[in-house]
Amino acid sequence: MNEQSKSNINKGKKLIILGFVTIGILFLLYGRYQDPELLTPSAIDSIQRIAYGFYITLVVSFGAIAFGMYRYHKGKVQGEGKDLSTIIALVTWNTKSRKIFVAVFIVYGIFFSLVSGTLVYQPGVDFAIHYGAEIPSGFVAPCCDGPGYMPKIIVYITNQVGLQIIPVNLVLQIIVSYLVGLNTSLAISAYTISKKGRGVSGVGAVTGLFIACPTCAGTFLSIFVGTASGIAISIAITQLQTLFIAVSIPILLITPYVMAKKLQNSDGSCKIKGDVK
């Protein structure tokens, strides 16, 4: 492994860790401002400014993590190692796999926003009448809820369509969408190799595609339930959704290594070549 690849890997790790640690600290610190008694007329302007700072810091943290992932993956590809992390990086870095990853990341992110309530559609409610909202408009609600659930960004796009951005849902959406994109690109590559008879388990590859949808369970359940019953259990499904996601994240983290093992030659090298650019 050359010095350039080592530098990329080390700096990438530091940026990723820094980003996640910053997000964790950000959630904990902002949780201190969720006492309704603190929301006095003299303090509300300060808390509002802190809420704006919260999202600016959150975006910067995501940027650090994204750039860290880029440097880490590039370093792994340049290093030409024979560990499973290098296999994952090579497959993800492949031009075709990268296109699949980006497409799945975007599509799944939109799907996640729909089932998590980030994108809100209420055909029976007129936001202008029920909430006195100006259409279109948006604002940041600084208080009050549990850690990770505030500050919220509320956007009224039309009279029935809006956005409700909750910090913890936003973080989960990006993390899970990334992992789903990674798993899908790996699974498709593994399946392609299995069709060519190069020793990869086709069953394992297809399984990888199915587990790459942690929010599907609740959504499919709601599809097969009648309208009246669907309304009655909508709250339960929403609560279970978080549980499905929490359980799926460890699986989505482990599965790339399982599939990477299937993409590894006997000498430890990868069956797919990455194109470093």
C-alpha cells in the first residue's frame, strides 16, 4: 500500500468519525434547549438562531462524512489490498456500480421520505384553513420535543403537500439510503458474476437485494389493509417503522462483507476491477 492511499484512508476515517461525533454532540447539546420553561419571549430569538446553527452544522457534518467516505474508498481502491473493505470499495467504485448506487440512493431516499412522513400529503386537509399557513412558506420550529426530534423544518408547498424534516429521520434517511445503495450495487454485481458461473452464490446475491429495503415491511403491510383498518393502525405502523429500521441497520452493515466474501478470488483479490479516477 503506497503512502497516498494510506493518507486517503486515514484522513477519510478521521473525517467520518468527526462528522458522526459532531452530529451526536449536536443532538445532545440541542436537547438542553427543549424545556418549555426556557421558551420565554426574551429567549425565543436566541433559540431560533441556535436552531439555524444546528442545521448549518448538520449539513457541514454530512459534507465531512461524504468527503471522508470518498477519500476512504479511493484510498482502498488505490491501495490494491486484499481485505473485504477493499473488495467493497472496488465494487462500489466500478463505473456501472456507482451509477446503480447513485440511482438507488436517490430513489430510496425519496421512498424513505414518503413512508417516514418527511414528505407529507394530506388530501383531506387544507393547510391554509386548518393551520393558517401561507402557501408556499416554511419555517424552523425550535422547540419542544425529545433529543433528535427538534428543531423541525416545516415547509408548506401546496395546500395538501408539505415537508416535515425531523433531524433524527434525516440522519436515518441518509444512512439507510447509503447502505441500501451499497448493498444493491454489491448484490447486482454478485448476481452478474453468478450468472457467468464464477462461483458466487446466486441465492446469496438475490437475498442481498431483498434485505436492502428496511422500510418496505410497514409499507407493504399498509397496502394490504383496508382503508378503515389502515387508519386505525397507522400510528402502530409508524412506530414499528423505526423498529424495522433499527433492526435492519446492523444487517445492512454486515451484508456487504458477506457479499464481498463471495466476490473474492482464492488469492484474496477482487473479481471486479475498479476504475480509479
